Amino acid sequence: MLDVRLYMAQRISALVMAPLVIGHIAVMIYAVQGGLTTAEILGRTQGSLLWFVFYGLFVLAVSVHAAIGLRVIAGEWFGWRGLPLTLFSCAVFILMLLLGARAVMAVTFS
Amino acid sequence: MSVDENSKNLEVSVWRGDASGGEYSHYTVPSYSNQTVLDVVSWIQQHCDATLTYRFACRVGMCGSCAMTVNGEPRWTCRTHVNKVIKGDKLTVAPLRNLPVIKDLAADMDPFFEKWVKAKGVHEPSASRHDPMVAVDPQSPQRMAASEGIECINCAVCYSACDTVAANPDYLGPAALQRAWTLVNDEKNKDANSVLDAVSQTGGCHSCHSHGSCTAYCPAELNPMKAVAGLKRTTAFKFLGKRR
Ligand code: SF4
Ligand code: SF4
Ligand code: FES
């Protein structure tokens, strides 16, 4: 299921996610102090290039990581191989990327 | 061998069949002290059914031919004492998992050894007899890494214990990869890079989930999981080095 390239893509995406997860949780804890409102969140994220890059990178890393992880599970549990397995991995990657990108755009633009 | 004072019997279920299927047959075998699982199987073949097929050679844990599944776990049967693995008075003996069955307890080892070759686990000399001998420092870290794996007896116990092999028939498995790691670290082997490339393909070392069943069950007390981790580390650095 994995050759060295996919293995490295999964390790590197994990490496990218680690600090982003910590940053995400830290900001969550900071943000909920004294109540949480939509306006407060959007006030921080809208029009912010920093948060666009932060969550954009996050979504990209998650999409890569999850697509490869699910590829291994699909291969081992359902015995998928070759083209069907590659199509499945690509579909997961694109779906997660689209959903994530939509969310990132929604909170950083408009 | 002396008969136990209370001369108990063992209730032994032995898998009988071939590649097309089979079922367990049941035998009652007298219990002796210091009796190995291989002794039990041999007793059945000698006293109950001469057609029972199984494999052994050395009976002292050297040749690696006697491995079977005993009470659900892979074991070298010539060195496995019945009293260590018995559950009540019941013993179940089956062929090794993850390999095709030839007949009864004899598993077909071909896929196991084909994967050794696929992992480039074949020694290719770096020099001929006309060249001067390469000096090998037994204390060098590289040589020590190679030496850790050389006592493998090719018994396929680790291969049978590995859940990743069970889930992914393409996976080369712990023994072949440990052999590859040994050769990567052997200065007398010609081309470490070609070994690293061989184990970087689909089904290579990166499919290992580090469960450690291989290391837990290896009767020679080797550590194939550590060898596979060594391959993962080395191939990862090689990958980064290439693109730098
Ligand atoms: S550590 Fe790797 S090789 Fe060993 S049993 Fe687990 S998956 Fe198989
Ligand atoms: S590594 Fe251990 S369990 Fe695996 S084939 Fe070699 S001796 Fe047997
Ligand atoms: S018979 Fe040789 S290892 Fe068991």
C-alpha cells in the first residue's frame, strides 16, 4: 500500500500538523475566555492572511495525511489494489481539500 | 522420556487437509515429562496415522523447518515444551498462518523465500577471492547492527505472527526485511542502495505497523521490528538526501 514516497508524504504532513494542532488548541482556549461569539471569531479571522495561511496549510496537511491513512485501511480491510485504490485515495484527498478550503474561505474572506 | 507418575493423556487436535481445505482430527496422546510439541506430532504419526504430514530436520532449533501454529500461536515445535503451551489438557496444532498449505502441518514456504529474494536479501559479494580481505571491525555500530540479525533460522514464525502480512499479501514481511537490513549494514555486500530501493517499493518496509508480533514470537530472540525500523529510518534519510 505504501512506498517510500507516500510514507514520507504522510510523515511530513504529520510534522506540519503537529504545531498547527497546538496552535489551534491554544487559540481555542484563549478565545473561549469570557464567552464565545461568531462575531468575535470572524473579527479575528476575516481578511487575515495569517489565519488563511494557518488553516489553509492545516487543511492541506490533513487532506494528504487522511487520504494516505485511509488508503492503507482500505487496502488492508477490503483488499483494494492498483487503480481503484489510487482513485479512492485521490477522491478522499480532493473531497477533504474542497470541504476544508470551503471552510477556510468562509471564515477568512467575505 | 519417562511417563508422568499420574500418566495423563493429552487431547490433541491436528489440522488435516491440503490447499483445498481440511478440518481438525482428534487424537489422544500419552503425556510425558519434557515432551515437545514435535514429539506429540511424531507420536501421532508413528502410532495413529502414518500419513500425517509435517516437517522437521534438526530437532534442536537450528534448521527452522518445524514451525507450526500451536494453540493459536506460531512456535518452533521442536523446542516448545508441551507444558509451556498446554491449555488444560488440550493442544491444537495447525500449519503456519499466512502461508499456503501443502498438506496437513506442512506449509508451503515458497512465498516466504520469494519475498527474501524480492527484498534483495541475497548476498552479493563486493569482492572476489583475488581481492584482499575487507577488514571488519566487530565493534563498529554498522557491523553490530548486521550481527543482530544473522542468527535467523528462516523458520517463518515471525511471518506467520505478523498481522500486516495477513492483511496485505504484498508485504515482504519481517524476516525478509531483517535480512535486507543485515545486508545494508554488511560491508561485504556490494550494493546497499539497491537493497534500500528494493525495500522502498509498495509492500516494502513502509507497510510495517510496528506491532512487534515478529519480535515477540521470534524463537531465536531476534528483533525484526527493530531491523524494519532501521530500514524505514535509512530509506527516509535517503529519500530526503536525494531531493536536497
Ligand atoms: S513490527 Fe512490522 S514486521 Fe513485525 S509483526 Fe508488526 S507489522 Fe509485522
Ligand atoms: S526472524 Fe526469528 S522468527 Fe523470523 S524467520 Fe528468523 S528466526 Fe524465525
Ligand atoms: S526441527 Fe530444526 S528447528 Fe525445529
